[in-house]
Amino acid sequence: MSPFGGWGTLAAFLALLCCRGSGEEQFEVPMEPNHLLVGSGEFQVINFTASCTDPKKLVLETALHKTFLEDQAQWKLFKVISISKNMELMCSFICGGKEGMKVFNITLFYPPKQVLLTLSHTSVAVGTLFTIECMVPAVAPLEGLTVTLLRGTEILYNQTFVGTARFPQDAVVTHHTTAHREDGHHNFSCEAQMDLRSRGGGLVHRVSDPQRLEVKEPVPNNQMVTIITIVIMLLILFVTFVLLCRHRLRTSNT
Ligand SMILES: *[C@@H]1O[C@H](CO)[C@@H](O)[C@H](O)[C@H]1NC(C)=O
Ligand SMILES: *[C@@H]1O[C@H](CO)[C@@H](O)[C@H](O)[C@H]1NC(C)=O
Ligand SMILES: *[C@@H]1O[C@H](CO)[C@@H](O)[C@H](O)[C@H]1NC(C)=O
Ligand SMILES: *[C@@H]1O[C@H](CO)[C@@H](O)[C@H](O)[C@H]1NC(C)=O
């Protein structure tokens, strides 16, 4: 017998120990948090998979309204509705006589549901200052939200927000600009995009209703208008005066 033979037997024995050990440990299931990002008021489908291949009693423990969708030996699919706050959902199962558990850590987000675009004027003269305001009400987290102001398909301005607050807040973007002739030929619109892909979520995209801006040629300035008005009025006064004098002269002559 070679010395390696002895080592081999020992290694095999150790391997057996190890594998039997790990085989048993497989049933002592650690808590495995699963982070789920759920849109406020939306439902969530949860695929709850046990750690062993032949679990008994797969149970989703929640007071929320849940619907069983489908299952196979190792997993069960549930639909959970009316999730209205951040919470933990727990699933329990029995593997090899021991209870295991899985926790789903649910974080709510508030996707952009509305995008409201307001132009400070409906009608402006070329060269006049006007303001474009876009509001996205009640969104959270602000982080990952980009609001883009568009003229036709051209980007006028964009802003990416920061902030990890969980409660919904209004995101407002304001842009001051002067009116150009071509502003009258395109619609203005505002686009909100919430990108939660880095946090395990998706991409939500929403666009405002288009808004028109009527752009007029510049009108003669106010001073000019005032001067012309005064001149016309003086002229009328003068003519009236002259006519009155003539009339008086005539009546005094007769
Ligand atoms: C649920 O998850 C298990 C394990 O990840 C997978 O094999 C199964 O296909 C999933 N079921 C559905 C319906 O997605
Ligand atoms: C779930 O998330 C909250 C907030 O991030 C955290 O405090 C909590 O420990 C998490 N729970 C698990 C099981 O990961
Ligand atoms: C924001 O605008 C800049 C140009 O002003 C552009 O390069 C960038 O791609 C825009 N970002 C988004 C998210 O649209
Ligand atoms: C602007 O939007 C209106 C709808 O509100 C649409 O009828 C019109 O064709 C659009 N005009 C341009 C130039 O895209």
C-alpha cells in the first residue's frame, strides 16, 4: 500500500464526514432576505422557493390578501395585493423535519403617475421671457428620476434628482427661456423617467400632454403707441376746436 493510499482513505473518510455534515446543514436554512421593489398600490408576484427539493408545508405567512397561482415540488407562486407600506413577508417550509424560512423585504416606490406641464404664457412675442414648469406629483425615491423638457423631440433641459426619502414628494423642474419663432411650430412636452434598475426595480416612463405656445411678431413698443395716441387725440381736439370756432363765427355773423 502506498503512503498515498492511506491519505486517500483518510481523505475519502473526511469527505464523507464533510458531505454528510453539509448534507444535514442544508436543512438548517439561514434567513435569506430577498429585496423586492414594489410600486405603491401594485400587486406583487412572489416566487417562493424552498431550499430543499422535497419540502413540506410551503406557507406564505401574511395578513395581506394573497392568491395562490401555481406550484411545483420546490416552489410556489403567490400574488400578493394591496401592499401599502414597506414590510417583510415571510415564507416558511419544512425541509428534512426542520423549519426553514425566507424573508422578502418589500420596499414601496411611488412611480410617476402624472406629469404636469405648465407654460407661463399661452401667447408671447418673439424675444419675450417665458417659463416652462413641469411637476411630477408624489414620487419616491427621487433618486433615479430624470425630468426632461422637450420642444418637439429636442431636449431643452433635463434634471436628474437625488434623494432617497421613502415618502412621496413632488418633483418640480423650472426652466426660463426666451421665445423664438420656431417655438410656435412645435409642441412642448415633459418626460419623467424613473430608473430603479440599480435597485432591482424597473424603468417607468411617462409623458405629459403636449402644450402649444403661440409666438407673435413683436408689437411696436408701448411708448410709441402712447405717442401716436396722444398725437391723434391732439389732432382731434384741434379739429374740433377749429370747427367750433367756425361755427361760433358763423352764428355771430348772422
Ligand atoms: C420559481 O423559482 C424556481 C427556482 O428559482 C424556478 O425554477 C421556477 O421556474 C420559478 N417559477 C416561476 C413560475 O417563475
Ligand atoms: C428590510 O429593509 C429594512 C430597511 O432597509 C431594513 O431595516 C431591514 O433590516 C431589512 N430586513 C431584512 C430582513 O433584510
Ligand atoms: C440631458 O441633457 C444632456 C444635454 O443637455 C444630454 O446629453 C443627456 O443625455 C440628457 N440626459 C437625459 C437622461 O436625457
Ligand atoms: C401638438 O399637439 C396636438 C395635440 O395636442 C397635435 O394635434 C398637434 O399635431 C401637435 N403639433 C405638432 C407640431 O406636433
